[in-house]
Amino acid sequence: MPPPPPPPPATNFYFDLRIAAIKAFTTEENMTLIKALAHRNKSFDLSGVEFQKLRINLRNVQEKNLQLAQANSHTLDELSTNRDRACFSGIEVAQNEAFLFHYIAASMTN
């Protein structure tokens, strides 16, 4: 008995399968696939536009956040300065009260 013939090379076999699969699609199926591909590409394009808008909005929010942080820092500096002034004013008032107390006490003894 003669040996069986060798199988065809794998590349030709798979290539033939792909060709058969392509031929199996009808024109209507091809159009449906083309429309689906166009819709997918449109979705990707819209996604890109949306991402660009989000980037712009993020940049605007970051700039606003920086401005608010700077304003907050400035306000805290003013608050600290005013506290220091109030503290020094309290010390001055206490010194004046002590001076007046001693002045009145000294004038009453004379």
C-alpha cells in the first residue's frame, strides 16, 4: 500500500480558509460591516473631542484652584498680621492702664 499523500502546507490551507470566508460574506453583510466600522471610527473621533474638552476644563479648574489657593494664602497672611496687631495693641493698652494706675495712685498720695 502506498503512503498517503502529504497534507497541503498550513499556510495555503489557512489562506484558502480566509479567502472562502471573505467570499462567503454577501454584499449586504459587507455594507453592514462597513457601516459598523464607520460608526466605531465616529465614536473614536467623538471620544477624542470629548477628551480634548475634558483636558481644557481640567486646565481651567487647575488655574482657578491656583488662584483660590493664592487668595487663601493672602487672606491667611492678613489674618495673621491683624492678630499680631491686636496682640500688640492689647499690650499697649495694658501698659497705658498700668501707667494711668500708677499716675493716679501717685497723684492721690501727694
